[in-house]
Amino acid sequence: MAEDPIDLIRLEGEGNSVILRIAGKEERKRPDEDDVLVGEFVVDTGFVRGTLKTWVFPEDLTEWQQALDALDAGHDIAWREGSRAPWFFIELDDDERCRVRIRDHAMSLTSVTVTVPLADDWFDDAYRRLDLVWETWPMSEE
């Protein structure tokens, strides 16, 4: 993992932040296993601070793009819901804010909800971050 970490998801403001930081690609030892990205959710508020390790598969990146498209169209999103990975939700408010919830249903059995601003220019940055992850650590969907 020689590259610098990239924040795939970065929602922050008003003293709160939720970040999904990708540290690099982990190559699988067996030929029948796909490479994965190694990352961690980082939550920081005046009340709660924590991290949660996760792996991100190529299909997760494709689904994140679809989730961004839906969010940009004004819909709430659920990313990776139903998978073994931590679930990630964004619910839109009326006043340019959103509620971000991360649910770790497999290990700690904990969820956290954080409110952050969500300005229109956030979307351009979010798509740029996704492209940067694809370019830095190319992976193919099988």
C-alpha cells in the first residue's frame, strides 16, 4: 500500500465529520479471490469519535456511484445495506443538511448518526473522489 490514503467519502461541517478513508489495495493470495480496498470509517463529533475498519470491493464502488446519482437526484440512499460490510445511509433534510448513519451489524452491533451540511458543490467533489480511487487502485468487477 504505497499510495497516500484517499477519502472516498467526506462529509463534514458544523463540527461533525464522517469520512470513509481508503488506505490502499490488498491483493488476495488465492487466484479465485478479488483484490479489495482497505479502508476505515472515521466519525468525529463533539460527542462521538470512532473508527471502523472495512473492505471495499469493486462492486461497492459501482454501487457508491449509483448511490451518489440517487442522492444528487434528491433521494435518500442506503449503501451496502444487506451485505456483511458496515451499512451506510444518508437521509436528506430540507435545509441543506443530511443525517448520515453508519451501522455495524456484524461486529460491534453499533450504529451512529451524524448530521452534516450537504451543499450542492459537495457532489462534484464526491464524484472526483470516486474517480480518484478508481484511477489510483484499478480493480475490475468479475
